[in-house]
Amino acid sequence: MLRDCLRLAKTHLGATGSLHIGPLPQTRSGRPAMIQGFRPQSLSAEALGFERVPISFARVETELAARLAATPPGTVLTVDMGWGLQTASATANFEGWMGIAAQLAEQSGRAVVSLYNRSLLIDEHLLSALRGHPVVLAPEGMVPNPHWLPPQLYARGTLREQVNFWLGGIAPSLVRNNPHADRHAAEGADPMWMLSRRAEEPTIPNEDVRERWKIRCFGRLRVYRADGRQVDWAITGGATMKTKTLFAYLLQQGGKGARADDLADLLWPDAESAEGARNRLYHTVRCLRQALDENRSGHAAGHVLRDGTNYILVPPERSWIDISTFEQLCRQSQSHIKAGDLDEALICLRAADRLYSGDLFEDIPSEYVDDQERDWCWTRRYWLRDMYLKVQRDAARIYRTRAEYSAALTHCRKALVLDPLSEFAHEEAMQIFAAQGRREAIDRQYALYLDSLSRFDDRPRSSELTRLYRSLTTL
């Protein structure tokens, strides 16, 4: 990919030098190899701050501006965008790079080319690229990108405002000039959350200043604002865990929302009267709105809308949710495994592993999670847990086939922490020990399995695992 990029940069940009962020092929002496007549200067994404947690694009921009200022005219900066899968913070804030790239190019007078591996990066990253870069470097030359959005509109515009801009690019007559015509009362993080606007629906106060959230559902529920601050659920006079549970439940319901009576029954199942439970719900909704209101100004009704008897959560446009990214990475890894692209599969598996910081909504009290009538969390929690265990299984197998036994064992142990009876983890660990010639470790692993079986379950031992143990220990 870099070779093709530099060839095009030389042809269409008049490039005479190269500065590259990402790995480079090396000569036997350890120097960067010649590529298309260039010997690119290598920069580390980690050293520049792309892998800092939390990521700070202001620091990245400062570092890169200084590096570019020291380069001669004609230098092109190429950026391997694989850094977006190296940390959860980078994955969540990926789209912040596009504006930085444009500023660096304008201020330095150097071309900045971002390289996207379409077989590796997830869908939301590729969509960010389409919306964030004004031109595409192609064999045909510098091709204007019809899907590009101006930075302010990209960062702060609603979906309808963005569509209005795109339609104007097709035909100016399609632009709607009414500044209020493209305000939508129920636009959320996913386009599927868009609802048909009705005259009685309220407008969203201060919508022009809303910024995207980063929502972490794995482990402890956290919502980060654009500046990195967390939403504080502790509101004076409110019940913190009920407020948090209300957010989690509405988030899971998406654009359809939830009936007020269902919410009241979930949060106050033992209330003496339905009216009393509803009154408590109204108070908790006010607390949630106040928590989500960045300035505590009382103008956050747009984040929790009332639609008849339903309440609907409306995250800011393009908010990032870790569950969605995790699922995309898992699917991507499976595609790579089936194609035999194990290096790419490992990158996706490692990124998915980093995102899973605990079970879904781990800190929501069990009395709300274990709700058999609605089953809003329990089934999905265990489905996501199973996906995570498969991530550990696939990573362990790939590392074992490469004789990277320490890394393989790390993934086995992660699986066993979550599920002490995980048969694949015990099997993989025993096969790793066999490859290392560690007979006593095989015995210990099988004994650990039997002990876990006696403590956590009364099911019979796995015949396949027992058969594997015997085959590995038979002289």
C-alpha cells in the first residue's frame, strides 16, 4: 500500500521526499528500505502520541507540526491508519484525525496522505475517512471526494444537515435554506434511531452545541464527553444507580424507546401503587436529564425525549459505543481467519480484546439486570461474553500455531478468569504445554479443570477434553 501511495505521490503531488508514520520495510543493515526511489523517514505512532490513553490530538498535532517544519519542500507525510486499532481510546476518537490532517497540510504546506487498509479497518473508520478527507489520491490523480463534509458540519452537524450538504453537491436546487427544517428531535448515535418528525414533537434546545459521546458499556458504564470528562451520575436528591440503570435500559432500547410503565416496574417492582412508581420515575428522568446536561443548565430534555407514553434516549449525533465496535472487530477477525490472513486477524482480535473491559453493564445492580420479564441485559451480556471467549480462543490458537506460547497462554488464562470451565482454554493450554514438553503442567491443567468442575458445576467431565489429556500424556 505504501509503495503504491508513494508512486502516486511522486506522479500527482510532485513529492521529492517521504515522512512515514507506521512500520517500514528494513534493509539487512536495519535502515529503511528504498521505496519508489524514496528512503522514507520513519516515525513511530506510539512516540507521536497516537497510542496515549486518552489520546490527545492536540499533542499529536504539535509533535507532527514540529517534524514537518524540519522537512524540505516536496516532502509528503504518509500515515498508516492502523493506529486506530491499537488502543480503545484511539478507536473511539478515530475521526478526530481528519481535521488534524487538514490543519497540518494547510499550515506546513506539505501533503498529508492517510492510508486506509480496507481489509483491516472497521466500517465506522472507513465511513469517517469518506466524510473527513476532501480528496482521494488515486491512479487517476487527485479526485474530489463527493462524500466529504466541511469540518464544522462533520463535527457538529446533524445527519439531516449533512444530507442537505451532500444534496447541494448533486444539485444546488436541492438545498433547503430553512435553518430549522433540518432539525430532528430524535436523532441518535445510529441512523436507525431516526424517527418521523411530527408537529407536536419538541425541538432540542441548544442542539447546535451538542457534541458526541463515547459510551463504554463493557465493565463499569461510563459516558465520556468530547473533552474527556465523564458524565457524573450522582445528582443531589437522586438515586445514582437508578439513574444509571435508566440510561442503560434506554440505550439498549434504541429508537423505539421504552414505555413509562415498564420503566417504573423495572426500577420499583415493589412500589405500593403504580402512581407512586410513576412519580418516582418522573423524578429519576429529571435526574438523568440533569446528569447528561453538560452545564447543568436544565436544557438537556433533548437527550431524553417523551413521546406519548414512551421515553427515548437521544445521544448526540455520531456518538461512539464500544459494543458496536467490538462486534465489528469480531466479525472482521472471522473474515480474516477464513481467508487465512492471520496477521490481520490478530490485529482485530487484539483490538476487540482491549475493548472488553468486563461484562456488559457490570456495575448495574443484579436486581435490575436479572429481569426475566424484559430480559433487557442478561441474554445480551452472555452473548457478548461468548464472543469475547471466542476472541481468546482464536487468538490462543493463532499464537500456538506460531509457537508464541507465552502469548497463547495469556489468552487461555483470560478465558479461564471469565469462565473457569472453558473447555477450549483448558485444551489449548494442555496442547501448549505438550509442545513445550511440560508433562507436569499438562497434569496440573487437567487437575485444575476437574477442580473447577467440582466447584462450579455438577455436569460430567468433557469426554473430548479427557481424551485429549490421555493422548498427550500417553508415552
